[in-house]
Amino acid sequence: MSPWSAASPGLRVAEIDTPALVLDLDAFERNLRTMSAAVVGSGMRLRPHAKSHKTPEIARRQIAAGAVGICCQKVSEAAVFVDAGINDVLVTNQIVGARKLERLAELARRARMGVLVDEPEQVRALAAALDRAGARMDVYIEVNVGGRCGVPVGDALRALAKTIAGAPALNFAGLQVYHGPAQHMRDPGERAAAIGHATDQARAARALLDSLGLPCPLITGAGTGTFRHERDSGVWDELQPGSYIFMDRDYADNRSAEGDIHFEHALFVLTTVMSRTHPARAVVDAGLKASSVDSGMPAVWQRPGLNYLKASDEHGVIAIDPSAELALGDKLLLVPGHCDPTVNLYDELVVVRGGVVEVIWPIRARGATL
Amino acid sequence: MSPWSAASPGLRVAEIDTPALVLDLDAFERNLRTMSAAVVGSGMRLRPHAKSHKTPEIARRQIAAGAVGICCQKVSEAAVFVDAGINDVLVTNQIVGARKLERLAELARRARMGVLVDEPEQVRALAAALDRAGARMDVYIEVNVGGRCGVPVGDALRALAKTIAGAPALNFAGLQVYHGPAQHMRDPGERAAAIGHATDQARAARALLDSLGLPCPLITGAGTGTFRHERDSGVWDELQPGSYIFMDRDYADNRSAEGDIHFEHALFVLTTVMSRTHPARAVVDAGLKASSVDSGMPAVWQRPGLNYLKASDEHGVIAIDPSAELALGDKLLLVPGHCDPTVNLYDELVVVRGGVVEVIWPIRARGATL
């Protein structure tokens, strides 16, 4: 990592070294409040996804704003949050491998932990690891509605539920029903229809469990792009949005409809113009190691006539309209194309209020992929 | 970062926790030898680019194999290598901003440092920072041949050379002539033609400097995709390839021609099948936080009938041909689409020889973007 920090408290934004990951604290706090009002205020459980921020300081603020705990995606990521004092973590993923299960069981001795399964073999390996550790944990069956992991509603779900019920170390906690692709469907009607289909599946899964005499305690899922539909479905009990605290260019590209809940851009990459030899282009010091391009290029923030054209490892090319000006040494804020993998590139979040650095938050779970 | 390491010496590859970045030491050492034979053996200077590996253990081996020093892309990256004892570093980038220049001047007191310029304003700011630090350093003018940074051969080059000559703290060290886009042109004829054009520009730039009475000590540049052409041009004195030690899927997609020098895949992402509920697909635990997808998906290594189809943050989807088999818990090696940003996702390189972990190398400059 860099031997020095990009900033220290009291600096103005223009004095921050670049590229730096900057959090607008006012916008972030408004996003926190908007989500709490929309979800906790409606009587639903909120369990935000920490894979987006990987930052204990943010998890603490989410819990203070009414969240019941957090989601993580990896065992090592969960360990960072448990070490930081977060005591209720759902790993929204299947965990396979003896070393991983041993670590997970160890965490279950220290915090309330949950995990997903979609094959009986996972259930047996998890139960064995928990028995060895003398621990218990929550297990959720993932129902496949997004085309990735999970089981369809039918025999596979039935077999899984029975295997879980036969393992004393496992607490059958409910169903994970998450539609990933729906989050980024541009058309609001398509998003609603996708979650409508997922709602039918979730309802059928609950009915199947009821018919087995294994009632489903809770249905959890949803993301920033669709959570209003899961909230209003009458089926989900708990929601897992992650990106709402930051928002990124990709989420902002979703078209909205009446009833959608709006969040502000709070996460930016600050960058400096380092080369300005071409009349219609400039080169900035933030490339694809500073802003992930998997979901497209970042957007230049509030500077009409400037467009981030392309990224190489350490360079970004800015196209300059004839109406716009941009000089060597000028700084720009970029809205990342995709917040999660962009955050994962940085060791620190430079937290700014009113144009002045207030604090630096370490992104402690950055790179925790195990 | 992860609270634990993916591996320890003595483990077999199948026992490494995943996703992990794995270096095949035998293939890496063969790549080192191939490059040394091709470049150092031909009497050229070799200055490999450390932005690809960010790992002092690798820089030391490159220097032991005949390199004169290394290239870096960022001041903080260079600082990591100077701290690790590498004492000759060329920052192949324009450096803008008072804090960065102060750090760079500080490094120039401890090691032989070089940097690029393409505007007189950069030269003046650098000279002032060096004067304040009581340091001197090498300065190279970047000639624009790849369409990004640098000046054309003409008035701008003339003005820059004169500004450098007037600054006692600056040692005019030569020209940087690097054609980035040519590295990944698929057609060998197009690569040769692009470097042919760059050769003409480099020759013209040198002639212009001669005409000013400011002879050019050295021309440096080139990458893994084209270095044989720069080597054989009669114009370049020093070559800067980076990816040759690892190779990635994107470089392997370049079609080759007679006289091209071949390197082996030495860098892999080890991943585990974590979900296997669909007949024709599996989900692995390496997504786009484990293998950068900016240059396309990773390739599955030596497992015919398996294709890495798409990546989300922490998941990869593998398409399974009817002829192939893949079970829950199976491990696969992936060849990353692009090695540089993939390495930048990891804190450690698991170094393997003959299927057994030999050592763990810290990727100390990972995330050093300042």
C-alpha cells in the first residue's frame, strides 16, 4: 500500500493527494436516513450489505441507524467486521472448503453468524465443522431467482430443508431470495416484473416448507435497485441493500418510476490533470486501478463538457468540449462506474464535510477475498 | 485485508485457500531468462516495469537477471521499491502537484530517480521541488506516439528541452517513447507498423535535439507486446516490458509472427466451485474482485470444455460443455484477462514450484496509487 495517506483532517478537498476515494459525509448521512425511513420505518428488518463499503466505521453507523446487523460475502470479510465488534453477520454466500468452514465456525463462537446453502453436501460439511468447534449458526437456503446460485422451488429445496433439520448445530433461519440482475435493469417496469416473479417463487418456497412442517422463520434479500418492491411484496422480512450509501454511475443510469426512493452520489474519486498537451483531451491520474471499469467508465461530476473517455492502468482520458476548460493540475471528482470494486481498490476513505477533510476511515476489509 | 493468508509453505496447490493469486515459479524463472537473453544478451538495457508486479521480491530477481533498475508509474509505488532497497527507479509518468513533487524529490536524495515531463510547467515545478530538497534527478521528455501523454516532435519538444537545460537540478536523461495501444494489437503486422511509425518519431526527436546542441543520452520505452521491434530498431537504448514475467489472457490473444519471443503463463487465480445446482453451469468464488475484467474474462487453464462466462463482484460463472465434468469443491486455475490490475487486488503472491507452495511474497506496492 501507499507509505503515506492521501489526506489528513483539516485539509481542503483541493489539497487531497490523488487519486483518492472521497466520501461526502453529508450526502452519506442523508442516504443512511433515507434508507432507515424507507425500510426500518416500515417495520422491515434492514441488514445492509457490507461488501459495498468494507469499512467498520460505516457498519457501525448503519447499525446505529436501525440495521439489525450486516451482510458479508466472504468469511475473511466477515472476520474483519467481527474483529471490529459487529456481532451479527450473515454471509450471503455458499462457503465450500475445510479451512473456510473451520474459520466460519470459529466466528460463530464469537458472533451471531449466518450462511447460505444450496446443496446437502454443504450442509453436512458445515454441520461437521460446527460440531468440531462446539458452535451453532443460522443457515438460510438460497432460492435461485437471479440465475446464479440457489435451488429451484421443488425437490432440491425439500431435500435441503430436511438435511438442515437433521443437524443440531444448524438453526434453520429462513430463505435467501435475491435477484442480482434485476438491480441493474434500466427499465423500472422490468425491475418490477423481475421482483414480481421472485415474489411468486419466495411465496411458493415458504408454502413448500410449511407443507413439510418446517416453517420458514424469515425471507431475506433485495438490493438498492429493487428493494422497494421486496419491501412492499408482503413476502420479504429483511432487506440487504448495499450501494445506497454511496450510489454509483451504474445505479444512477437506472430510469426511475413513481415510488422509487432516491439516493445521492456520496462516493467520488478525486483525480488531477497530469498531462494537457492535446487541444481536446486531457489525461488524469485515475485509471482502472483507481476506479473499476467493469460497469463502464466513471462520470465527471458537475463539470459540463468534460467526459471520461477511457481508462488504462494509471491514466484516464478526459474529452473536453470546446465550451469547457481544463488546465494542468486541475482536480476533478469522478462518480465511479461501480462502487463495490472501486472501494476494494483503496485502503482508506477520505471523509469530507463542507469541502474539508473531517476524518480518514480505514477500509479494513479491502482485499478480504478469502 | 484478509486476517489470514491463503497458504503457507509446504501446502499443495489443492490445499491453498481461494481465491488466491498463484505464481508458477518455474514458468516465471523461464520468462525471466527468456527476456534477459533477448534483451540484455543483445546489448540493450532492460528496465522492467514494476507496475505489473508491485513486488520487491520480483524486482530483485529482475535486477539479478541483468535489469539496470525498474520502472514505476506512481511516486508512492516508487517509494515502496526504494524502501525495499531498489536504488534506480524511473517513474514513467508526469507527476503533478506540490505534495507529490516533494515526495519525489525526497526519493531522489535516496536513490537514482527519473521522471517524465511533457509541459514546461512540470519542469519548473519539479526543479523548484528538487532545489528545496537539495536533490537532483533524471528527466525524460515523453514523445507522444501512442495518443496519450507526451509532445509531438516540434516546437513543444524544443521548448521543453531548453527549459530542462536551464534547470541545474535536472539531468536531461533522454526520451520516453512508448506506444501503449500497439502492445495489444492482435495482428503482428499492425504491431510492427505502429512501432515503425514510433521509430520514425524517435529518430526525428533525437535529430531535433542534436540540432539544438542538446544531445539525447538515451531513448527508453517498449512493452511486452512489441519490444522485439524496439530492440531491433537501432533507435531505442532501453526497454521497459512488464507483463512478460506473468503473461495474461489478453497478451496471449495477440497473434504471433516469426521472430516474436514467447513467454509462458506464470500467474493464475486459484478458485473453488462453490455452487453446482445447474446442469450446464457452475459458480466459482473468484469474481471481479479476484480477477480484473477490464480486458475481458479470465481463461480456464488446461480444463477443456470449461469456460469462464461472466463475473460479478464475488462470483464467476463457468459454462460446462456436456463433455466436461466439474464438481462442488473442485479447484480451477484461471489465467487473468489482464495481469496488472489483477495483481493490484491481492496482498500476497502464493509462489508455487512443482505443485507445492514454496514461499509467500507480499505485494507491497498493491494499492500504491498516489
